[in-house]
Amino acid sequence: MRLVFSDEFKHQNSELILNKFKSISRRKFVRYGGLILLAPVIYAWNELVGGEAIKTKPKAIQIPEGAIPQGFSFHDQVIIFREDDELKIFLSKCTHLGCKINREIEGKLVCACHGSSFDKNGSPLNGPAVKALKKLSFRMDRSKDLVIVNL
Ligand code: FES
């Protein structure tokens, strides 16, 4: 069976469909347009309030002093060089492209990514890195036998 529609029927229905599409489209526009207009405001608010709060929040890690041997030792995000009771603490992020440094070869810190090496002061010995490792501040909590490192 084949349905045959008159031109008038087709015209009425096409107008109906077009009007329905326009109203849906308008609603969608208002709904999603509002979100699009709010996005920069939300972003700016986050940068001013939320983002700043996160950025300024101090971070620190605690390492038991007894877990720090003489020479280099690796503790998650930090590298510690201990010489007697003197500690030097560095961020383990290579200053070339940011790989994590987690090995020592013949008294030098060596980055596995491109081979940069650093001495016990964090200074570069061989490139491609040219900047020293980031030195981190820390304090000793003698009552708990902890080294508290500020990241
Ligand atoms: S990231 Fe360390 S040498 Fe390139």
C-alpha cells in the first residue's frame, strides 16, 4: 500500500515540524547559550578564589630521619644527599624536560631520559640540562624524628 499526501497536507505538516524545530532550537539555545556565557565567569571565579587557594596551599612531606642514609637517597618526589648530619634536599624533577631522577651512578645523579647528570649540590655536570636541580627547604622535628620538606 502506498500513501499519497496532498500538497496542502504536506505544507501544513512541514510548517508544524519547522515550528516545533524552531521552538526546540530556541530552548536549546537558551539552555546551552547560558552555559557558554557562564563559562568565562566560572573560570575567572576559579582562578581568583579556588585556583589561588590551591596554589598557595603549602605542601610538605615527612621523612623519618632514620630512613635517610649517607650519600644519595630517593624519597618519592625528593632526593636527599646526606653527608654526616648535613642534608641537601632537591626536587627529583630533571631541569631539562622534567623526568623523575631516581638513580645514582658513581656519585652522580643521572636522569634516565636524556642522560643529564648532577652533583651533590644539584648542579649540572653533563647536559642537556643546564639548570641546577631545585633545592628544597626543610626543617627537623627532633621530637618525632622527622624531616619535614617543603615542596
Ligand atoms: S629530562 Fe632529564 S635529561 Fe632530559
